[in-house]
Amino acid sequence: MAAPNVKLAESLELLKKAQDSGKHVFQSTDLPRVHRERLVAGGFLRDIVKGWYMVSKPQEHDGDSTAWYASFFEFVAAYCNIRFGADWYLSPELTLHLHAGSTAIPRQVQVHAKAGQNNNLALKFNTALFDYQAKDFAPTGDVVVCNGLRLLAPAAALVRAAPTFYVQQPLDVQIVLAQIRDVSDLLAKLLDGGQSVVAGRIAGALRAVDREDDADRIVKAMRASSYVVNAQNPFDKPPAILMSSRGESPCSLRVRAMWDNMREHVVAAFPPAPGVPADRAAYLQDVNDRHVEDAYHSLSIEGYKVSTELIAKIAAGAWDPEVNPQDKNDRNAMAAKGYHQAFLQVRASVQTILQQQTDPGEIVRRDHHDWYLQLFEPSVRAGIIEAKHLAGYRSWPVYIRNARHVPPAHEAVRDAMPTFFDLLTRETEPAVRAVLGHFIFVYIHPYMDGNGRMARFLMNAMLASGGYPWTVIHVDDRAEYMAALDQASAEGNIQPFAHFVGRCVEAQMTAGFTAAR
């Protein structure tokens, strides 16, 4: 009889083949019972609802939502395909959310289906799937399939979306409108359905985003067909004006819109900028003095087990991997060594920023890849991570532990990062550069690892551009810090994060920032 580990290996081989084909969600009938039960017992599969399972890791505890959020939309697609065949699609509102580049996991997915029963299926971590019995089911030509999900085409979704959506999710509407460069498809649906009220709402939205010609075209065409149309602004506050260049990704548009909508909240939450210090040497010495504390907390936030003694040892040059094998192979030591190297690189960038000869955003655009190289060079040399991770921006999906926000696909990163740095460069308020620089960087998550550390480096480089002190985010505040970031990413509410960073900066200033002015 085969040993238990051999049997488990057989089951894992079966699971690997399925994963290699892109499958991470399974019905109970997809795997032989003996293999399924073995994988569940080993922690490699977890149940979703009765008869459905998702891939997981044995070390994940029951309260860890990462695997579920990573599998969420795959489950929705697989479950709905089994239940409804091809006769379903996501609600117009969720469709617009996805077309607008949002990757946040919704609390409830509403599915429109011919055979829907108006039933709410409770899912893991307070999420749910509601199958709505759609009597006015969209024609086949209005439905598109994207990443396995059946969505309405953008024009069809705008026509069918509830008027409250324009108030509750104006960002999504603005981003989708920016992607519709010609309103012919919209007009066809409005005219075909005699949608005069909807036509007035969409025309009003177009006028609000400075597209008068398109708004007039809709109104004139509807009136020429004997419909009464009154264009009314459906937004409750002035929207962002997003002019999309051809081929710009929804993620890039979303980054621009978030920056525009969030910056005023950051300014309101932050103390005034002290101004670049006259004594640059004193400022840089203050940065040096905070290094050990900063490294300890920044690494601890990411789950590394480091001590201030280890960090001080590395900073003093007493860490020697050639003499001490433990130094070479210790993952935590490699992370601390990389952090020290990156810190020195960031400090050099800060020194350049203080000279005020080059735009701070351009300095970070130029230097941030070097920070990243230094951050992970020791781990690559030690063989802890593969050298390919030093190539630059990621080419794989990533997930943030227990966060509803799922970073955008790697294809979108290449478009979003130049947009991000353009915004950083154009921004005039140091506080906005620091807070939104940190937030948007983490939102995009451009690298396979180290995004949090890189974002905090970026934040401090931008704080320096306004003369704010180097600010340490403490590991004891990790829960509030991560919750505020997720609130900004998943709900679009930057205020908790802006207030959090503002308090940290004020505390650092009060604690004795002494650089001469």
C-alpha cells in the first residue's frame, strides 16, 4: 500500500494539471472523490458552498480571505454557467464597474438570468450572489464575454443602469464614457428602445464631462425621431474631465480619475508643508537617524521577523554572508540587507530632491527601479528568489492578503505606471504627492513583491519635497494602515488613509524634527 505522502503527491499532481490549465475553482464532480477529500484534508482545497471548492494553501488559516478573493470571479462564472448556461450576465451596474477597470471584490454580485429565482446565495467572507429573474433580458448582441464573465457591452450597460448609479458611482460612469469615443452605439440603443428619459440622462452626463457635441447629437437624433428629451446632469457634484487617448486602458483612466477626485481630501487632512529646509545636511542626518526604526517597522509590516540589532549590524557593515552561512541563508537577513541598500539609494534620491533642480516626480520616475533592484539584490544572490523578478514590473497576477482590492492585471501595469508618474510630476502639493503617490503605487502593485516597502519609500521621498520629516509607519498601526488602504482601493474613500498618514506626519513633526529651516 502506498504511503500517505505518496498518495497526497498523486492528488497534488492531478490538482497541478488542472491549475496549469487555468482552473482554480472546482465542482465536486470535477475531481475523483478520493483525491478531492485528500486535498481538502491537506488544506490544498477549501469549500466555497456545497459542492464547490477552491484552491488554497495549507498554511492559510480559516480567517484568511486571500484565496477566496483570488477565486471569486472564477467561481461566479463557473457557478452561473452550470446553473444558467449562456442565459445570464452580470448586472448593468457591476458590468460598468468592471468596464471601468475596478478590480475590487463586490459585497454582492447581482446576476441577471432568464431562470433566476431572486435568490441570495451567501458566500464566504460576507459576499453573496443574487440571481435576479430578468424579464427584460438583454439580446445576445448586447452581451460580451470577458475573462469568463458575461457582461453587457458598455453602451448597453449605460442604457440599462439605474439613475442612482450615476450618483453612487460617478467615477465608473465617467471612465466608461471616456472609453466611448463615438456615441453611435449608444444612440442606436436609445432610439431602438425609445429611451427618452435615459437619453436625457446620458446627454446630461456627456455635457457634464465637457462633451457638448456628443450630447447635442443624442438630443437632436432623439428629437428628430419625435421623442421629448431633456438633458439633465445626473451627477451630484462636478465630475472629472477625462479625455481618453486611443488605446488608453481603463486602469490608466481610473488612476487619473482617482487622483483628480481624491486630491482635495488629502490637502484638507494634512498639515501645511514646512518647505524645503535650508540646512539640507541636517535634514539628511535626521533621515539617517530614523533608518533603524524605519527598517524595523517597514519590514515587520510585511511579515519579516527582524530585530533592531540585526538592522544595526547590517547598517554598521558587520553582517558578513561570506564568513557566516547563517547570514547568507537567512530570509529575514536578506530582506534587511536589501532594505538597507534600498534605503541608501532612496536617501540619494531625497538629496537630489532637496536640491530643487529637478521635479521630484521625475526623480522618482528615474530612480524607483534602482530602489527595487537594491531591495531584492541580496535575496537573488542568495537564491531565495529568482533573478527574473529583478527585470522590472510584474508579468503575473498578484494578490494582497485579506484585501478586497485585487491589483490590476499585469498588462494594465505598463499603461498605468507612466500615467501615475505623469500625475506625480504635475502635482504641486507635496502632501498629495506623498499620500496619493503611496496609495496609487500600492493600488497598481507594479512589482511581484516589495510594493509596500517601495510605496513607503516613495511617500517619504515626496514628503521631503515639501520639507516634511521622514515618517515611520509603525507595525502596531498595521491593521489601521491596511484597512485605510483597502477602503481607498475598494470603496474609493481616501479620507481614512489621508488622515492616517497626516497623523503620522504630525506625530513625527511633534516628536522633534529638528532640521533647520
